[in-house]
Amino acid sequence: MKVLKVMSEVTGRLDLNEFARMVGLTPNQTIEHMQELLKADFLRKVGSGYGITDAAKTVLKALSPVPTGMEFHFYITIGHPTIFKAKSLLDFYGTVKQIDAASLEFHLYRGDFENWTREALNDAVFAEEFAKLKKLKLKGERLRKAIIKAAEAKYGLEKLQ
């Protein structure tokens, strides 16, 4: 993902050798990474160069760390923290896949996921997905699958796994 991140930050044209040096790869490795990003629809051809797609911008947002102090700390119940915390949406997604479903239920029905996505991720649309899930009163693995599906639909995270 470093190739994608650097591409999002570059404001002008670069030759391949200079770009490869910036991402810490050989020119051949850089080309291979760029071909993979093209296949994943994260890059598009622009004239004789490449540009990042909206899907790539969305994924980069998911990889970006939240501001310090806004990490999501997972609990089973009040006073019973887990070892998990999410510093980015990708961390959150990975944790949802493995944490005890009781923690997911606890946070969903308290509105914690809605609040965190709205405040830390600055994503009111994704926060609304949690409000919708809450109304469905899902539990256990059905809830886990629904959260994973919502994150994948919004951010394309399945492409990163």
C-alpha cells in the first residue's frame, strides 16, 4: 500500500526510478505493485502515467490512523476491556472478524460504533449503517457478518486481505 500512499501524495510527474526510490522498491518491483493495483481498480491509466481511483482514496482513508486519543477500545461489558483497540478502520475491520461477538453486541446497542465512525472517522454515512444494524436486532455471528459486509461495501476492505 506504500505505492498507493505515495501516489496520493505526489503532486507532479515522476520518472519510474525516482518513484521506485521514494517507495523503497526496485523499478521492477514497483511495476509489479502497480500492476496489482491496476487489477484491484486502485489505479487507472492517465495518458502515459497513472492516477489513483476513488476506490483507492476510500481504501487510503480506511488505512489512515484516527487522531491520537480517538482509538476504539473494545469491551465485553462495562469494566471488562478486551486486549483489542482500533487505530484505523482497517484495525476495526480486523478486530470485528475475531473478537467475541458479545463485544460487538455491547458496542452496537450502546451506539459506540455509530459515535466512533462519526467522530473519529468523520463518516456520518457509515455511522448510519450501524444505526440500521441496531434496528435489525442482530446477535452473534449474524451481527459480525453484517458489520463486515457493511465495512466491505463502504470501503472495499476485502481487497486488502
